[in-house]
Amino acid sequence: MWGGGARSQNHSVTHPIAKNSKPAITGEMAELALAASYAVMAPVGLTYAFLFLGRGVLSPFAPLWLEARGLSGVALAVALAAPGLARLPLAPLIVIGADRFRTQRTAIILLALLCACALALMSVVSWPWLLGLCWFVASSTSVAAQPFTDVAALEATKGRGWTYGRMRAVGSIAYAVANLAGGALVRILGPFAAIAWSFCASLATAAAARTLAPTLSPPLVSGPVVLTRAFWRIAAPLGLIQGAHAFFYVYATLIWRDQGLDGARIGLLWSIAVGSEILFLALAEAARRRFGDWGLLRVSAVSGVVRWAMSGSLPDFGWQVAAQALHGLSFSTAFFAALHLLEQATPPGQVRKAQSVCAAFAGGFCVGLLTLFCGVLREDLGTSGFFVMAAVSAVALPFLAEGRSRPESAAS
């Protein structure tokens, strides 16, 4: 009897402990998993932040520095177009070179350091050809670092609570902050402030990339990814949609300045555009489930038509605010959809190559090619050059008609 009571008593004492021990272990494991997740995600966020802190000043305000150094009109358009035109042949070479390094982060570090060196030279040279060469290197290396960071973010977010859209929004927030701060600095200190800011941001990007997880570079899968029909079905409409932003990228700041806006208000307009991008990225996964990737590309093309028509016909500051608020739809929507479509359509070993070549074609070659014509558009049509960009966006729609009958390509 006593022994049986003892067994009963021991059972009653140890059972609650056994029940309570499992949540304690689970909670500890959850904390460790959260800490491990932050250890991977924080470096990616820092790299995005510093990369876009630099680009958020360099992109809108570099034309002011180049113009102050004597480049204008067609010469300025050629200088600004050259990096974009060269991205298409350079991108595969950069990827091949990057894959020779043991880890993927090495390419980002070296590209950021090269950008800093080019900006340092750009701040002191005065010869037009040397100034153009420095700009070419600075712009090319800054832009080339983004696809590598995108791939790092896609890999880091797999199996974790963060989505790519939220991770990429960190960069967009940094871009918006840079627009506002850069506009104020340019107003106070002049265009040189844009170069100095971007130089510091490039060094910080290299330091942040050094903290990324040392992921090994994947072995390349043989095969010409750029010759596949699946690749061009994505890249061609994306090139038209992004290329339609050329006139905005090159001349928006100069047009707004000529309309009487100061640096702070110009920076505000750029920040509104990026703010809309942040809003879209926060809602990107929900939009992807609702419209699918091909549907998002169609939304982007239509939004571009509306945005550029507004920019060309409604110069009032309030209407320009509304037009820039469409940036999240005219640009980010297409970028986000194409990123996922390429990941689905490309073998794992070729993802970095596909992303880099597509970015080079759409954001580089197409934007650069249209930038060459922007100088003539500015001189002959003025602000009405935006109407040509609206027409380019509209041309993308027929290329997207096939995607309407391909629901399997939508978000999964």
C-alpha cells in the first residue's frame, strides 16, 4: 500500500514538470532560431541600406555635378547613357568574374570599392572625357552590385519570417532618406555634396557586405540562358517598362529646377516616388497572390502610361506629387514580378546570371538606349518628352498578352 502510494505521489510530482519542460525547450529553440535569423538578415539589410543611401543621391543629383563640370545637352545624355548601354555586355562578364571568387559577398565588396575610387577621381578631374570615364565606372559598379545583393536577399529569406519584399524595402527606405538629405545638402553645399555623400556610402557598403554570410559561389550550369524563350518573354516587356523611365531619370531633376523648384522640393518628389515603392513592397506578396506575376507586369505597364502622361501635361507641383506616387506601380511592380518569374524559369546554378543579365538588359541597355534619344527629346519637345515615354510603356502591353493565358506562371 505504501509503495503504491509512493509511486502515485511521484507520478503526480514529476508529470507537471515533464509537461512544463517541453515549452521551455521550445521557447529556447525559438529564441536561438530568431537570433540566427537576425544574424543572417541584419547584414543583408545593412548592405541594402548603404547601397541605396549612395544611389539615392547619385542617381538624381549626379547630372547636376556633371552639368556643373561642363557637360550639357547631347553630351550629357551620352555620358549618362553610356553605363546603361554597356551593362548588357558587361553583366555576364561581371558574373563570370564573380563566380571565380570563393564566396558570393566578395563581388559586392569589390564593386563597392571600385565605385568609391571612381567617385574620388570624379570629384577632382575636369577633362570631359576623364569625367565621363569616372562616371561610367562609378555608375556601372554601383548598379552591378544590386543583383548580387538581390540574390543574397532571396537566399537569406528562404525559410524565415521575412519576405524578399520587406527586405528590399529596407533599401527603398534608405533611398528615400538619401533623396531628402541629399536634396538639402545639394541646396546648401552645391552638387559636390552628392559626390562626397556617395563616396562615403560606397565605403560603408563594402564594410557591410563584408559581414554577409560567406555563402559559397554556386557552380555554373552550362547553357546560354539569354537565348531561351522563357528568359526573353520576361526581359523584353520589362525592358520597355523600365526603359520608359529614362527621360525621368536623366531630366526630371533639371526640368523641375527649370520650373523653379529648389533642391529640397526636388528631393521631396524623389522621396515620394520611393515612398510609393516602399508601400508596394510592404504589400507585394498580397498583390502577387491577387494578380500573379504576369498580372503585376500588366499593372506596371498601364501605370507607366498614366504616370508619364501626367508628368508631361501637368507641371503643377501638386500633380507632380501625384505622378511620382505612381512609381511603386510603374517600376517596383515590374521589378518584383520579373525577379520571381526569372527565379521560377531558371536553373538554380544560373539564377545569378539570369538576374544580372536581365537587370543589365532592362535597367541598363534599354534605359541607356532611350537615354541617347532623351537629349534630342529634351531639346525638341521639352517636358512633352514624357509623352514618348508613355508610348513606350504602352508598347509593352502586347508582349504581356500571352501571360494572361498562362496562370501556372503566376505566384505560387
